[in-house]
Amino acid sequence: ILNVEQSPQSLHVQEGDSTNFTCSFPSSNFYALHWYRWETAKSPEALFVMTLNGDEKKKGRISATLNTKEGYSYLYIKGSQPEDSATYLCALNTGFQKLVFGTGTRLLVSP
Amino acid sequence: DTAVSQTPKYLVTQMGNDKSIKCEQNLGHDTMYWYKQDSKKFLKIMFSYNNKELIINETVPNRFSPKSPDKAHLNLHINSLELGDSAVYFCASSQLNTAEQFFGPGTRLTVL
């Protein structure tokens, strides 16, 4: 069974703090790595899709890096805002359009 | 316009009943999916269809039968509902194999 692990499980930071989370996966089973943002009572929203070792993607204050050789991806949020509060999911595309999701990192940003 | 829509949003039913959840996407995508969010909040793939053809069929009881009348729709029919079927079911769509998937709002199914 393929395991996609995320850490930490939850995180509470103050507004303005920068933070980062980790997604770990078996480096041999890899087509693409997805990051999603999931707010409570809404549907998951895609942030990034990364395929190449060394990929770096950025969207506003959020960025992500990918290391396929060692099997991890980092998601960074610079200057966290309360509206960043959500669960951040990573998912591994193992081929045939199949996404295997991690359990997520729940972020709470206090004003 | 909603990109991926699901109906109903909430479904409460008795054990043993048969029910359907509908999904429609207006993004012109060729691949659609059904996911189940389990009790531990994991999102797990159930099925995927590409151009109306079944691509992924995970270990799902055969009481669950997806139907894709066209590539914009993927409906989920569930026969003989059981208590353990209670969950939130999400539909999604995408265009390419490695492309981001767009999720619907989810359907919360409660089996009594």
C-alpha cells in the first residue's frame, strides 16, 4: 500500500508568521505531486502540480518545492494570514490518473 | 457558473435503500472521478472514467456502480445502502493525466 505522509498533522501560527509543511512519498512511484488547499465546508482547490525533480512553484505567498530522488515536497507560506487557515493536502499521481492523498496538515492562523 | 456540481448536497436514507448521486462538469474535461472521504478524513479514489470508459476501479463493493452517460457527467449509484456507506462523496474532473483535478462541493450521505 502506497503511503503519502504529511507532517505536521496540525499547526497553529500567528498572523505574519511564515510556515512550512512536508509531504513524503516513496520516490519510486511517481508521475506527479499535487498540492491542494481545503477549507472547511468547501471542496479541495488545486494549488500546484509538480512533475520534475527540483521543480519550484509559486502562487502569491505560497510556494512549493519537489525532490523526487529523496521523495519529499515542501509547501511554504510566507507571512501567514487568517484566510490561509485550511487543510493542505498533498497527493501522489501514481499513474492512470489515480491520486493517493496524504492525511493533510491542518493550519490555523490566529489574528 | 459552478465548474463541478453535485446533487444532492445532503442525502439521508435508510439502510437497504438504493440511491444515486449526480455529478456534472462544465469544464470540457475528459476524465471524471469519484472519491470517498472516510471517517479518518482521508480522500480515497473509488472510480475514474476517461471519455466514458472506466479507467480506475478501486476495491469498492459492487453495490457501487458508476454511470457515465457522456463525458460531462459521472453519476454514482449505490444499491442496498449500508451504515458504513455514510461518508462525504466528492466528484472531480481533469483534462490530462497529470493535470490538477477540480472537485465538486461534496455530497454528505447519511445511512440510518
